Amino acid sequence: MVFPMFVKDNIWIKVRRQLFRKKSAVLFCFAAAAFSAIAPVHAAVGQSAPVREDPGFASWLGRQSLTGDWGGLRSSFKDKGIDLSANFTTDIAGNPSGGRERDFTYAGFLQASAGLDLEKLISLKGWALTISNYLASGNNLSNGLGNFFGVQEIYAPGEYYFGQLALSYTLPGDKVILEGGRLFAGDVFATSPLWDYYMSGGINGNLVSISTNTFFPNFQIATWGARVTFEPDKEWKLSAAAYNANPEVQETFKHGLDFSFDTDHGCLGIAQLTYKHNQAHDEGLPGSVTAGGYYNSDKFSGVADPTRTWRGNYGLYFMIDQMLFRGEWPEYNGPTHLNSQAKYSEKVKYPHYQQNAQFADRPVGLTAWWATYVAPKEEINTETYQLAGGLVYHGLIPGRERDATAFCVLYGNFSNKLSGQDAETVIELNHRFQLGPWCYVTPSVQYIFNPDGRHDIDDALVLGAEASINF
């Protein structure tokens, strides 16, 4: 089927159906918009002549968030130790050719979070608490297409999820950070900020093969855990964590509210070492090297024979990125915890976002990256290894230093115990138009070779776009 036929075939009916079938998502967004509208009004109550923000379009687009400072209320909250934030990201995509069936789907993800600096709030020096809530909506194009690496990175099944409830303590000296509570693994381990530029779920966020092979709390799923980070200087960082490995907390109908601590499933242990160099404006070409691994002590069923089980599973990963040439480093005036030199002791005070519309603190130029993940046990791992590599060019278009052009190739090899499946390869090319500090739009093209590693599914072309807004 050619693309004109694809567009003609009731495409706008499908768009409307995807956008409005989740009534709860509409109500949630309406409530957020209403709150944003009345917040400045509340800020003015009892105050004398609050400073009004410039109503001009350029000034509005240049805000740090869509709703601004709420007439000073937002800054007042932050000065007291309360940081309130929200983001909505949507991926719209369709496959005009290839796959099991043609379709066009919308996927959306809304996050509303709070970061509480307990030192400012109640004089507990070094302590912080982060809380996250999520609302997922829409459908997954990959369900009908039939491929392995999801083409819409923001898609999550279900509706409401409770996420982080993480308490952290930074020891004097800001070099050792302790965390406990409902934690993610994907916010720290096997991830890179460069991967946020892609729409493919095979790489945006984390190396997705890990969560296919083992319980790996990321995205909207948090679990009980403890983590320690040692960051002696601006170059080195060592993180290690232990998580309750009960996979039942992922069940959609539990909405992230399963607070049980089931030791029958054992423990997931992860460790990672990162070395960064040239992260400051007056240094050379930025880059980093990361190595990590995990071990899960749970029982695992065979991928070919589910009646057989094995105890324990492990995997290793290696990641590298290096800027190849650089130009001007644009001035950065965004949140301090997102700048290039921010230490983890500052970042831990703020909730983790799967996607953030704020532009990165990076110089103009070309960066190359590579990642490798291996999980050797063929009997229990769906994918025994994943390879990924790509290029990101910040400011390719003259005068648009905040834009990013991204290209990547993903390769996932299936276990030799899975009959009829060998490997899937994905190529993606996109360009992020950074419209302002609080919003971007990214048109994307993906091509999938051998979907799901099967030769009976036609190679697929996926056309789509991602948009993100910080409220």
C-alpha cells in the first residue's frame, strides 16, 4: 500500500479516535490547564502589584515553562524548597508500508512531580524527597506492526501510575549520596542524555533489551530499592543499587501502587562506573565512557520451554560518547540541575523525567555514540545482545543552535532457542526543532528491517513526530 492510500484510508478518523478515547487523559490535561490558568491569580491575592510577565509571543516562548512563574508563586515555592513541575510528551506515528498491518496511532504521557528540599523546608541538611505521578494514554503502533523495538518511546500501557517516592541524603562534602524508597533503575543505569533525541523505544531511555530479559524498573514503574552514588570529582561517578525484584509490581492494573515487599523473587543488583571529560565551556571536546552490569537472583523460565526454570540471570553493558568537533557553546540559562557540570548531589533533589522539553547544555557540533549490551544465557534471555550507535549534531542549521539532528542504528539479536527469529535492525533519522526552553517538535523517520527477527513480516517504514511541553 502506498503512502497516499495510507493517508486516505480514514486517517483523520483514527487520529480523532486516538486523541479522545482516553477520557481520563483529557480530564487530567484540562485540570492541569485550569490550575495553570488560576495559579497566577492566586499569586496576586494578598500581594501588592506583582510584576507582570511580558505578554509578547517571543517572551512567552522564551519562558522556562509554558505556564511561567505563576506571578511569582512558583519561585516562592522553590525558595522554600518545593519544586513543582510537569511535562506532557506525545508520539504520533504510522506505518505506510510493511509490518503485519497498517495503522496510525497516538501515544501520550503526562508526568506531574514534586521535588522537596527538606533542608529548606524543615532544616534537615542534605535530605530531599521526590514524588512522581503519571498518566499514560493512547495505543502502541508496534502491536499491529509486529516489531520488537517499540517505535513510540513514550508509549506505556494503562492509565494512571504512581512512580517515585524517593528519599535521599547527601553526606557532607557532596560526594556520597544515599537513596531509598520507591526507585527507578532506568534513571541512572544504562542510559544517556543523548538518547532522548530518538523516537524509537529501542534506545530512548535505556537499552530496551535489558527490560525484556530481566525485571528492570524504569519509565513509569518504580520498586523498593536502595542506591549509593560516589562522585569524588567532576569526572568520575560510581553508582550501585539493590532493588526488590518482584516483577508483579509491573502489572498495569496495580497502577504502581503495589507497595508489598516480596522476597520470594530475590534481588536485582546493579553497578555502574562512568568517566566524563571536558564538560566545562572552556575545555575541549566533551565525552564519556560508562561500563555496568546487573545480576538478578530470581528464577527465570526458559524462552523456548517455559516449564523449565533457571536460577539467576546477568548482563553487561558498555557505552561511549565523544564529540568529534565543536563550535560555539550557547549560553545556558535553564535549571541548574540540568547544566553540563551539575553534580549528582544536585540532580537527586529533582524527580526523574522520562522526557524533558528543556534543551541540553551542549555546544554546537557533532557527537558520536555507541552502546553494547550482552546477556549470554540463551535459555532464558529473549535477546542475547543489543548493539546501538549513532550521531547527534547540535545546531546543524545556521541560526538554530538549540536544534538537534539525530541518526542511529539499532540491532537486536534474539536467542538461538527461539525458532524463526534471528535479529531486528532499526534505522532512525530525525530533527528536533527546539521552539523554546519548554517545547520542541521532532519529525522522525524509522525503517525496520526484519521486524521481530521474523522473515514473514515485511520490512516497515514508520513516519511520525514527537512533541513535548514542560508546564
